[in-house]
Amino acid sequence: MVVAFFLALIGAGCGQDEGSETAAEEREALAERVAPSAEEATIPEGADVGDADPEAVQVIAAWSQALSSGDIEAAAAFFKLPSVAENGFRLTIDTDADAATFNRSLPCGAELTAAESIDDYTLATFELTERPGAGSCGSGTGATGSTAFVIEDGLITEWRRIGNPPVPEGNRATT
């Protein structure tokens, strides 16, 4: 009985150390998380960005280019931890894994076609595209989608789908 008691204590102690090491590793990984650089992103030719916040537009363009190329990890790295995403449901993004899961859930790529800033938000309009690793964008390909972003320190803190984008004539479902 005494041996079992001490083994239980040792086992419990090991579990706490292991948990502490895991928590420390997670904190260290977060501390080492390097914000992606949006400087190399190009604003698509013909995109109407007018007087939109240039830093926000650069981040949005870089995120959409990473997503559209199928680089989920790069797209996820543009999300600040924590952040919020809404695309028919609200998701709090607390970890890199949450950010990757959210980006992976988007069935289409997105090419920036317009942006405008209103208060803290930058409203971006995209042409939806197929993207590697996503299956099929289906009838969404060629349609437009709009998202309201809040960008802070070069990272997305809010990603909120807005409106019901119109579907181009050739992509409308027939009944």
C-alpha cells in the first residue's frame, strides 16, 4: 500500500512537470512566433484600393496570396493571437492550429479586387478562385466575396465575412 502511494505521488509529480514543460514550450513557441512580412505582396493590377489604409491593404493582399497559393501555414501566420474570425460562425483564434483550421475551412482562394477603409475596418472585395489543397471552390469560382478586416501591427485581429456577394451570371445555379 505504501509503495503504491509513493508511486502515485511520483506519477502525479511527473505529470505536473510534463504539463509545465508543455506549457513552457507552448509559451516559448508563441514568443518565437515571427509575424509574417507583407512587404513582398503585390497588390493585383487593377485592384481599386483608393484611399484604403496602405498597411492594411498590403497585409490583406499578402494573406490572400498565401491562401490562394494553398500555403495554409503562411496564411494562418497573418492572424494575431488571439483574434476573431466570422464566416457564418464565430471562431476565436487562440493558437496557430486554430488559425490554420480556419484558413483550411475556406474552400476558395481569393484575389483582392478592391478595398476601402472605414473607421478601424478595411473592407476588402475578392474574386474567388480555386486553390491548391482545398478540393473545389465549385460555383463560387469567379464570384465575389467581401470581408471586413481589422489589422493591427501587421496582423489580422478581426476577419468578418460581410454581405451576400453577388454571383456572376454564368455561375448562378439553375433550378
